[in-house]
Amino acid sequence: MFVYLVRHGEAKTEEEDPERGLSAKGFREATSTGAYVRDRGIKPCIIYHSGKKRAAQTAQIISDILKMQKGMVETKSLAPMEDPRIWVQRLSGANEDVMLVGHLPHLANLAGHLLGGGTKDDVADFKTGGIMCLKRLGDDHWVLDWSISPGFS
């Protein structure tokens, strides 16, 4: 099983957009990440996102590029300050590949938990639009399979 952790694309400032939707750069980052995933034949079963505008827009762009059948689902458990153990537990019983589109520090803390380091937000340096692929090797033992940041070719 694979889990794809995606940090939302760059957001507008609160002054530009109080809901902090994606900036033009953020749209490009999400589009590049979606194309990267599509070009490698990666197709998660479903995409979960935090519900915040920038994460929902990022998830929508990637879902559209991948032509997702199940699409995407909003969940509060991906908000920036949520307890990462919620997803550690959910992933423990999962059998299908999933993509989680969220925020820092949550994604870095989740990666830390899955990789055996506990809540450590320095395990992963998620750039906006970046993606990390973790692979479960059985008995909830996770390893880093690969990761990319915007600007890849």
C-alpha cells in the first residue's frame, strides 16, 4: 500500500484572499504535481483534503488530472494542527492507495509518526506543492519510497 502526502500549492496572502486560495504559482505547482503523478501511472483510490480552500483546490486539480473515479473527500483530520495519530490509525486498516492533501505541520508530523520518529516536524521538508510517497511493508512498517518538490523536471 502507498500513501501520498501532498502539501497544498502556494496560497495567496490573507490580504489578497481571506480564505487563502491558491496563488497563480500555487495553481502551477498543483498542476505540475498532478502531471508528475499521472505520467508515472500513479492512481490513488481516493484523495482526502483538509477542506481549507488551498488544499481543496490542490486536490481538485490533481483529481481532474488523474481523472479520479472516486474523486476527493473533505476531512477535518488533515487541518494544520490535527493529531497525526488519527491518520496513523486510519492507514493501519487501509488496503488501497490514498492521497492526503494538507498542511504543515500536520503532514510532517504524520510522516514522522509513520516513519517511526514520532511527532517530529523536521522529518520532512515539504515545499508547497511537494509530494512524499510512503510505502507500507506490512505490520504498519512504513518507508519513504520517494519525494519531489516543485521545480522538478
